[in-house]
Amino acid sequence: MLHYLFFIIYKNNYICKNHWRLFINKARYYQRNLPHYYIPNACYFITFRLCDSIPCKKIEKYKRNYHRKKSKLKSKNLNKSQKLNIIWKKYFYKVDKILHQNKQASVYLKNPKVAQQIASSLKYYDGEDYKLICYCIMPNHVHTIFTLKENARKLEKILFSIKRYTAGQANKILNREGQFWQHESYDHIVRNEESLWKIVYYILNNPVEAGLVSDWEDWEWNYLKKMDI
């Protein structure tokens, strides 16, 4: 079933390698704690999480390791894109593992009303700023993949809109105040079909890996867009 759905994604949503070359000159760069690149029509894997989902000391430790490994890779025979991809994978999977294991973190996204607000917000911008491919709303973080449209807003503005709206709605539902999301979001450009396949599988299988369900289809907050071939 997954293979068939992935085939549909490739035929309808994904920007091919030749299109990548056409848009590479339109890349825009912005930075918070990690480097971010905005490229129109690129396919992005995005993760954002609750503000207390990872202890500050641990995340600072991983950030230091990130920058140290980044500097060491300069001496290797790899281009800039390959270097960043290697570093990102190592950094991301360590952080995601902590998200699954941190029992002291808030799990506000387990509330169905909160999760529904996030799902609705992700779908709201589908067709306006991006083509939504899939998402998974976990108890303390969200994974999603979408392809930016040609005339879309900047990536950071899209994410800011989603996080600002859902934070406000979630705080009302939970009767709380204060910061809801971590300011930093993690974005990764999906560079080819093989990577897209693997990342979609990873996202949808996230609840299984975390021990929340035995089958990805049993997780209520998994979404994979259905499209016609």
C-alpha cells in the first residue's frame, strides 16, 4: 500500500532533478541557530516541536557537536551540499530520538482538539503556499513534507503563520499562557526521489517507532495526501 501511494506522490508532487537546476539560482538564505535555505518549488521535510520537548542542556550539546562536525567535514572530499546533508542527518536523528524518549516533556499534542488545530492549519496552506504531501502529529512534535509553490511566501513566514496560529488556539484549548512551540524549526531539502521515499516512510512510521501503535495506519494523526495519477 505504501509503495503505491509513494508512486502517486512522485508522479504528482515532486520536483525532479532537472527542475532543481532551474530554481537553484533563486535560493534564499536565512539563519537562526541552524542554517536554512529557501528555494521556490523545492520539496521540504519540516519538523517543529513543543518548547519543552528537549532539555536545553541536551540541545545545546548537540548544537555544539553539529558545528564541530561541520568544521571537520571541510577537509573531506565532499561538496557543500553533501557535507550539510551528512551533518543534518546525524543531528536530526539524535534529536528525534530524544523527542520519543523524553518522559518529562509536555505532550499537549495528544489532546485531539489541539492535534486537529494543527492538522487543519497544515491543510489550510495546501494549494496556497505549498503542495502538502504528508504529516505526522506526534505528542510533542510535528513532521511534515510539502513542496513550495513558485510564488509562495518565504519558508520562515509560512512556518511562523502555522506556529503562531496553532499556539494561540492550543493555549485557549489547554487554558494556558506562554510559549508553546520551540522557536527553531528544522527544515531539510529533499533532493531526490529515493530520499523522498525514505522520509515519507520515516514520518508515517514515527508513531510505530515510538511504540504508540503497531501499524502506521492506526495513528489518527498520520496523513498522506491522496491524488489521482
